[in-house]
Amino acid sequence: MSVRAPSRIIPLGRITPFRAQRIWEHNVMVYRRLWNVVFSGFFEPVFYLFAVGIGVGALVGEVSGPGGIPVSYAAFVAPAMMAASAMNGAVIETTFNIFFKLKFQKVYEGILTTPMQPSDIAIGEIGWALLRGLVYSTAFVLVMWVMGMTGSWLAVFAVPAATLIGFAFGAAGMAACTYMRSWQDFDLVTLVTMPLFLFSGTFYPLDVYPPTIQLVAKLSPLYHGTELLRGFTLGVVDWSMLGHIAFLLGMGLIGAAIANRRLDTLLRT
């Protein structure tokens, strides 16, 4: 006589987000033998910094920074590289990796036979992307400090700001992942992230664009992240930074809500 296991175990008591830490523990166990893969994400923006910030910077000289203050090109590009690193790391973690778990490994179906809920999975996976981003951003700020690219002690706030960027893009990436049907759909991810990387005030001040393009560029979430990090690392802080924070926070909360609802739909059917 065969006994069928229940497809789902309904938890007793109130649902809390703290079970999401089990997702982190799972990822730590997976990556403990692949630590070199985790830390490899730190080197790409550093290589960009040396190649563009220092190499090209020797030819460019000074550019107009926040508030019109002239700064070295390397100090101008460095926070943008940090913002792009936070974006790329969060997007890769919450699209490629989660798509593989969702469509091929069927990891989440097994998780849902425990008291875990789809909301725990969404919080856990987005939180894991933030943990990786926190490590990258902390190391990147240290590199900037050693190289003399930080103009103020306010640079310490660049770490939580980069984590906020990771939250915004990680939540949006996970929401987008739930709509993907094949690996070819990831071409659309590159189609979105590459223009953001190139046209968000990353390599030159936004005022070099025509006025119409400037308005479009200001809708870029990476632009808001870059301006936020640039203000902290250069010590130029004003009220506009609250707008950048609100934009990224709103994007993250909307993305997390969509990801939670979509995961619930996909995993319960």
C-alpha cells in the first residue's frame, strides 16, 4: 500500500517573514563550495574603474560633479561603477539563478512542502541578493577610500545606499523572472540593463545631453542610484537625495509585491 505525502503542509500560527532566513541558509550551503563565483562579481566593476576611471581619466581631467563642483574623472566614475555593480549583481541573482531554480531544479516546490510560504521565498531570495550586494559595496568603498576617491566621511552611507539599489533592481528582476518562459527571454534583460548602464550619468554628466534626453534619463532608476552614491562619496548632500531614495524604495516595494503575487500564482497551480 503506497502512502502519498501531502503536497503542502499548512503552517500553524501567524505567517512571519523570519522564515526567509532558511533561504539564506540554503544559498550559503550551495555557495560554500563556489565562493570564488560569489566574489568574482566584485572584480568586474573594479576593472572598469581602473580601465575607464583611471585610464580615460588621465586624458579627461576634471568634470562637473554634484552641485557643479569640479572633481577628478576617476572620483566621478567610481560611484557610478558601484551603482552599476549593485544593479547587475541583483539582476543576475534574481533572474538567471531564480529562473533555473524555478523552471529546472524545481527547488521551490520542495520548499513549499514545509511551512514556508511563497512570500518567504520572495523575501529570502531578494534578501540574499542584498547580502551579496552588501559585501560587494563594502569592499568597493574600501577600494575607493584607499585610492583617494572619497571626498567625505559621508562615503560610509554609500554602502546602505548601494544596498537600496540592489533591493530596487533585485525585486524588479525577480518580478520579471516570473514572466520568463525560456532562456531567450534573458536577451530582454540585457536590452534593459545595457542602456541603463550607458545612459544614466555613468560616464559623463547628464547636462551633456539635449534637454529632452535629460528628462528621459532622469526616469532611469540607475540614474537615481548613481546620483545618490555620487553625493555621498563626494560629500555633496541636499534634499534631492530624498527623492532618489523614495524612487528606489518605491520601485523595490512594487517589484517585491509583484514577485510575491506571481510566485504565489505559479507555485500553487
